[in-house]
Amino acid sequence: MSPIVIGLIVFVCTFGGAMAGMRLRRILPDDHLDDRSKSTIGASMGLVATMTALVLGLVTASAKTAYDSVDSGVKHTASQIITLDRTLARFGPETRDIRNQLQQLVAARVEAVWPSGAPRVKAAPVVGSGDPTSPEHISHTIRSLTPANDVQRSLQARAIDLIEQILDTRWVALTSTENEVPSAFLVIMVFWLTMTFASFGLFAPNNHTVVAALLVASLSVSCAIFLVLELGSPFDGLIKVSGEPLRHALEVLNR
């Protein structure tokens, strides 16, 4: 289910809970709404609201940290790719084919993850080592080079180290593409929020200003849930990791 749909569900549940609380107040006996009842209900729902705010804050911070990690990984990979290309260029003209393969690999990955046409729907499949433009094949080809002197041996070792780092970063990025929030967490969170808003409506005056305030609060909470879900999918949705670092790397490769 998309983050937008889940956000709308949260909005409907929270605002609907507030409106249900207002309606429930009309049919409850007066002794259920006296000061002692109000104090007890307020303290109970205050505890629920505190737990909700704490959990939601922690999850938001965790999702933002994971998103920033992927974003940093993309930028670092772009830097490594440019360095690898220049290292191979310094090795000699015999690395021309390897540099061409590297350029094709980056172009394919950029188009797969950040397509120029329709929005990306699913993560790009992992290219196997048998593909001539796969990182594994490029790594094998670099290891197969025959250096003629100490300078070339040093450049070969540097290139091997760079391609291995790129491989490691790729696997980290692939495992971070879908940090799905557990369904149980969403159900519990929506239940807590609905009960909290129902308590708001239970003791709130029935006027347009209060209804508007509850509407804005419900919209804000649903946006927070939407934000957490969006940050959990760094390569999908409205909030995506930028592909500009890799596009810039692609422009300067093999020159």
C-alpha cells in the first residue's frame, strides 16, 4: 500500500475519531462527563499521546537517518566512480575497454533508478557477474591486467580497491531500498492516534473553530506518518535520493 493511501487512512481515522467523540458526548450520561471523569480520561489519553509522540519521533529520526545514509552512499559512490575512471586512465590505453564498460554500467544504473521518462516503480535487478558491464566482471577484468612497472602495479591495486568499495556500497544501497514499516506498527499507531483524537472530540466545544483545529491536527499527524513511510523508500515516491551525483559522474567518465 502506498504512503499516500496510508496517510489518507490515518487522516480519516483520526479526524473521524474526533467527530465520533463529539457525537458520543451527546448521548453519554452527565456523570460520565463530570470533572472526575474528565480528569481520569485526560490523564489516560495523555499517557497514550505521550507514547505516540515518543514512538513516532523515534521512528521518524530512524527513517531520516537511513535516508541520509543512502543519500551519502550515492554521493560517495559517484566520487569513487570518477576516481576509478581516472585511475584506469592513468594506467594506460589498455584500460579503454574497462572504462567503456564502467560508463555503460553507470548509465544503465542511472536510467534504472532515476529514469528520464516514467517514474521508477521497482528496484533495478541485480546484474550478475556474467554481464560484461557488471561490477563483478569489471573487477575481474581489472585483476586480469598485466602491469609493466611499479607505477602500473600501484594503480592496479588502487583500482581494485575502488571497485571493491563500489561493490560494497552497492549491496548496502540495495538492502536499504525498501525499509518497510511493519503493518503491526501502523495498526497500533493508528489505533493510538484515533483514541487520542476521540478524547479530544469528547470534551471539545462543538463549533467550527474547534472542528477546523482538529482537522489541521489530523492532517499534520497523517503527514508525519506519510513522511516516515516515504523516507523508508529512498528510491521511490515523492521524496527520493537525488541521482545528480551519479549523472555528473557519468558526464565526466571516459574523457
